Amino acid sequence: MQASPKFQTLETPRERHPVRVLLLEDDRVSAEIFGAYLRRIPWADAQLSTAGTLAEALALLSRGSFDLVVADLNLPDSRGAATVARLAASCTSAPSRKPTCSGWCALR
């Protein structure tokens, strides 16, 4: 008889760390589901900003910084690689300004 595998349990974090997330998603239900999952991360004090179009996301990026950008690639005003290219261009560092994004995730 094989022994049951031992699983390590993680302690509940004592402090939560702020994480600024920009979600680019035009489907309201999907955005709500994403937000619900994000709130369940025990170590993260997630600060979620949402945008329904690429134009809205670019405006948010121009006004603030984010730790993570999660993007739907099928939007009313942009599709696929063009969306990623525009987001990446807005997050690159220039001599006069610091980078606005430190992480990426793209959704189909």
C-alpha cells in the first residue's frame, strides 16, 4: 500500500501587499469573476482598475502605474497582437518617465 502524499500547508500571510492590477476586459461578467478571484489571493491587497476598451486602458496607464496588466485580446477597438503592442508601447520606460507596468498576462 502506498503512503498518501504529504501536502505542505501555507500559513495565512500576516500582512497583505498592495498589488495594482489593470484588467482590460469588455465583458462585465468576466471582469466580475476575475475580481472575485483576485480578492481571494490571501497575500495580496489587490487594487483593481478595469477598462472595457483599449482607449480606456491607455488613458488609465497614462495617469498611473500598475504592477500587472491582464488583457482580453478581443476588444471592441482592438484585436490580438495589436492590443499587446499598444499596451507594451505605453508601458516602456523613457528617459523622462518610469515604467508604468511591471507584469503582463494576456487572455484570449
